Amino acid sequence: MSTTITITGAGGQIGYALLFRIAAGDLLGPDEKVRLRLLEIPQGLKSAEGAALELQDGAFGLLEDVEVTDSAAVAFDRCDLALLVGARPRGPGMERGDLLAANAGIFGPQGAAIAENASPGVRVTVVGNPANTNALIAAASADGVPAERFTALTRLDENRARAQLALALEAPVAAVRRVPIWGNHSATQFPDVSHATVDGRPAAAALAERVGDVTAWLETTFIPRVAKRGAEIIDVRGSSSVASAANATIDHVRDWVRGTDDWTSAGVVSHGEYGVPEGLICSFPVRSVDGEWRIVEDLEPDDWARERIAASVAELVDEREAVRSLGLL
């Protein structure tokens, strides 16, 4: 038995960063064989074909097969895991409605192709931005596939938040846990440190010792740094996050398949938890149990946190209404 994994936008930089780690077993472990389906637009096929040649040259023992195609039906045929990486970025002069419409033209047909061709237990992770709303569009187009099978990647935001908290506390990042992301994968996201621990101890006291006014530090330093980290990397590197985005994608899917022993973050469908409107794809603190994401319940965000969560959720509602106004939902 092997797992069929479809990667869209596979000829792009994030796709390229994903392929070799998946083939090496970083995603599903050292005993799980994989079959890769690389979906690209016609202009990107040569790049994906080149990556496929390199995968052959890597002689990966876990890699059974690689197929490159521009057909969604072929790419999603019997797919077990779908990583929807390819998306339309915002171009010069493009309004938000234009961006949403362009991506609906990508993720709507992909959702339909998943419903028609993928395996019954398919799991879908949307990486391409705006990830939450792209996941919503794909899920709405995938007739018969439970919405719970569609997720948006917010693990990169969580990884950034944990890393920044570790730096502030001069602690190993592995010691920092429970720093979930609420809301949208955008500048309005809320990285929540209220339940954070360092080596199992509450982080709040340690933060107070180092930064003084914790709320001021969160508002002026921590939250903006996490939310704008992608822009910072573009400014420094000259191009967007690639390896860190691929790493977060692997973290997300591996935890979804294999389970978690603590909280993490994922954009999952809301059923009204924490007052988030039903049907939105919103980031919550979650656990993975028996192959399903489960929202961590019974947390009590304070008024300051609720205000920030509400602002990010309102942005998600605005995006959903904008897509509806274009007749795309």
C-alpha cells in the first residue's frame, strides 16, 4: 500500500521545497511509500517535469511513482492527501475582489475535481493565499466531501509565534508550547500567548520579567512581528517565504495524519465554536485525534483577546460575503 499525494503549483518554489522532503519520508514517516501527482498550469509544466527528473535522480526508496499533469482529474485521481499550494498572487492594481475571483477560478474547479476523483477519505490542506477563503471555496465546490476534510494552513504563523516567544524568553523553541493562532491567515491573525508554556511552566511570568508590560509588548512588538513576518522576509530575502512554508505544511499534514499530543493551530470549519459564524474556515487551537482535527473547547479568552479574535473573524466574514457577491459560493 502507498499514499497518493497531489501537490498543486508543484513547479513553484514551495512545491519544490515540499517534494524532496515528502519523498524522503518527512511527511508520513520512514515506512510509508508515496505516489506523487504534480499539478501545474501549462506554463509551469516544464518546471514540474524538471522536479520530477530530480526526484528520479534522488533514488528515494519510499517514492513509488511521480506523474506530472495539467489535468485536475488526473492529478486528483484516487488522491489521499491534497496540498493546494498554487494560487494567484495579488498583482499591481488588483483589487481584493479581483484576487478573490481569480482564486475562485482555481480553487472552485479543484474542489469539484477532488469530489469527483479523490479517495473517499481525502484530506485537503490549502496553502495558497488567501488560504482560509480559498479553502472555503474549494470545500463549497466539493459536493459530497465533508467540509471538515478541508483545512487552511496557519501552522506557519504558529511556528513564527513560537519562535519569537522563544527568542524573547531565551528558551529553546521546542520548549515553547500552546501558542495557537486564531482567525485569518492575514495581518489580522491573533497569536495567543495566554496559555503558552515554557518547559511546562506558564510563560506569562517569564515574559513579565523580561519585557515589563506584557500587553504593550504583545501589541507593539510580538503580534506585529508575527503577522508581518512574511513581508519582512520578502524585504530581506527579495522573495517570499518558501522553506518555512513548506516545513509548516509538512508539520500540519503529519500531525493531521498521525495525531498530536498537545494543541496546535489549523484553519478548520467552524460549527459555531467561540462565536465564530458557522461554515467559516477559521484558525483555532486544535488537536488531531484519530485523523480528525478537534477544536480545543472551553477556553476563556479575556476581553482584549476576544476583541482581536473578533476583528480577524470579521475579516473572514467580509471575504466570504465578497465571494458570495461575485456569485462564487
